[in-house]
Amino acid sequence: MSSAPKPPSTPVLVIRESGDGTPHWEAKWRYDGRQIKRRVPGGPAWAERDASGAWHAATGRAGRGTITRDRAAVLASQLVDEVTAEIEAERAAKAAAAEEAPPLFRTVAAEWLDWLERVRGAKPATLRDYDCLLKQPGTPFKRGKGKAEGRIMAAFADRDMREVTAKEIEAFLRQLDRQGLTPRNVNKHRQLLSAIWNYACRPDTYRLERNVAAQTDKRREPLPAVLEYFEPHEVELLAQTMASGDWRTSTATFDDDEIAMQAEEDARDAELFRLLLYSGLRLGELRALRWGSVDLEGRALFVRSAFSAGKEVDPKGRARRWTPLATPAVEALTRHRSRSGGNFTTADDFVFCGRFGEPLDDSALRRRYKAAREKAGLRDVKLHGLRHAAGSIYARQAAAVEVRDFLGHAKLSTTDRYVSARMSEEALARLDAAFAARGPV
């Protein structure tokens, strides 16, 4: 029988920014060995920005309808009590259910996905990928005519997780090997199984004795491929091809208004491709960028959110940041804004949007990129390769820490992929000097 958890820690208050730019209080505390985060209810935070653009508690008399730090502390304490009561009630219900019914894999997997979303706050794209691996065999895809293989559910759906052995899971993984799945793909299945078993081992869930999935072998994956990216002149050719409309293959007849609208969209996408190169933003970050986060005079923009699986969320790693803008990026944004004729250019409008101000569709944008790239006769570089180009080209001139901050990487090791092959002119000169005394050839 597991011991009762320690009382929850005192909540820590931080200021977060909502998708609409409004600040709000968030409470963080630890309970039962995990960190819990909840938004403090009651309204926006009484806060102001400092010189760096970060939010902090404001001084003076609070604005009407806002919440001061002191009031937020009281509400956070109440929130801790409410969440603790919910967790304990859920724990008791799970314990009672566990005594009555075996932990079937499909039940635990669904519960784990829900926990991942509600408690851990996983990104929509992450949840979508896991959900795809956990679909029943033959489930139709939302797009296209394909159906899910459902390999995991076919093997374990109605199994009692207490009875599954490491030998069975390893046999399942070896079957994936024989089916031709890449080591990386096999490892994805293994990691997912391990995460679900690990969840079932928790004292507040099903108290399994061991994570048998973790006892299997991780496949050795090949080293990352060499980065493929375009040079600036190739991106300019891509943008010009997009703007020309020559990439369009439809033979349908359109009226003058539709032709003009398509020309505006082509010019918009051309500037978007340029900006992906010159800003280094992720596509999801650029799609979520609003004019209120762009400072053309100061040559910078603020990355405050990103789109993930159709939902606007915090940027990757919750790393909101200021990004400097090179002159070509400023020029692209200036041209794009001037072409808009004042439409959808307020602070809350998306910088790159559809005909009615809506965010651009990710899949449609990738299809247009591919069509323009092929029409321009360029190499088969994916759209994300424009971000690789930004990092690799900047790394020729900048230090690794500058490239890291420019790209918004959480770890310097991620940036090493862009800079490891680069040597400064001074370093090359020293290398030549070291081997200068080679004698006649």
C-alpha cells in the first residue's frame, strides 16, 4: 500500500501571456512528486512590461478588473486546495477501479493521453502523433484514403498490462524490424509503450511493479543526415517563381477579381518564404505572428506563440523571444504590409493571413511551396529547410550562442549541427601555418 503524499508545496506565481497578448497569473506547485500548473482564475493580471519586454507585477493602484499579486496569492492557495481535492478524489476512484478491473492496455493508454494533455500540457502536435500510433487497426485517416496500421493496439489493446512481459514487447519490436520500419520508427513505438507502462507504475494509477517496456533494446539509429538547405539566391528564385504565378497548373477560367486575389496571395507567399529564410522562424511561429509583435523601426519581432496541429500555443520549449531582423527581412515585411492596402494590419491581425484574416493552412502552404520549388527547378529541400538555411548561413559569421538565440534553441548542442563544420578565417590561417613546412611537392 503506498504512503500518503506530502502536502502540496506553496504555489509560485508567474505571469504568462495569453494568445491575445493579455497577461494572466499562473500558479505552479509540487504535489505527489510532480509539478502542477494552473491558470489563476478571476481576470487579467495587474502587470506591465519591463525594458526587455518581459511581464512583471505592476505598481500603484490596480486597474479595474485586474488581479494584483496579493490577490493572486489568495486565489492560488484556494486553487491548490481545489486541485488537491480533485487529485485525491481521482486517486481514490482509480484505486477502487483498479481493485475491480484489470488494467487493460487500451484503458491505460487512453487515460495516459488524457493525463498528458491536461496535466503535462503536451503540445497538440505531440498528442496527435501519439494518438496516431494508438489508433485501432483500420481506422480511416482524417485526410486521404489511407487507414491506420494500428500495430500497437493490434498487439496489446485488450491485454492485462500486469501479464505482459518484456519478452513479448521485444518480440513485437522485432516484428516491426522485419516489416521494414526504420530504427527511428521502431524506437518511437518502444518509447510510447515505455511511457504508458511508466504511467501505469505510478502509485496514484495502477501500481504495476515494473516497466517491462523499458527492459527492451533501443534500436541504434543512423547519424543525422547532412543538412540540406538553399542559398539566398535560390530562395530569391523560389520567391520570384511563387510571385509570378507560373507554378499554378489549374486550367480553370477565373474572373478578374479572382485573378487579382490569387496574384496577391502569390506575392504574400513569396514574402513569407523570404522571411522564413531571413528570420529563422519556425513555420508555426511565423503563421502565428501578429503585427503587434513586429517592430520594423527597431528591426525586431517578438515570438510569443506558434501553431501546433491547428491550435495556437506557446512557442517550442515555451521560449518566447525577441528576434533581430536582417535588412532583407525588414524589406520583405515592408513590401508585404504596403501591398495589403491597410487590410488586416492592426496589432491583433496575423502578419500572413488568408482572404478573411484567418491563419494560413499549414498543409496548403507546403503544397504551394513544393509546386513553386519544382517549377523553379530547385533541389528537393523541404520547407523547414529554409530555417536550416537561416541557421547555417548565419553560422558562417556568428558565434554559436548568437545562432542559438537567433533560432530559439533551448540547448547549445542543438545549434552545433549548424556550426560544427564552420571554421573562421583566423582558424584556417592557423591551420595553414601549422602545415606550411611540408617541403617541396
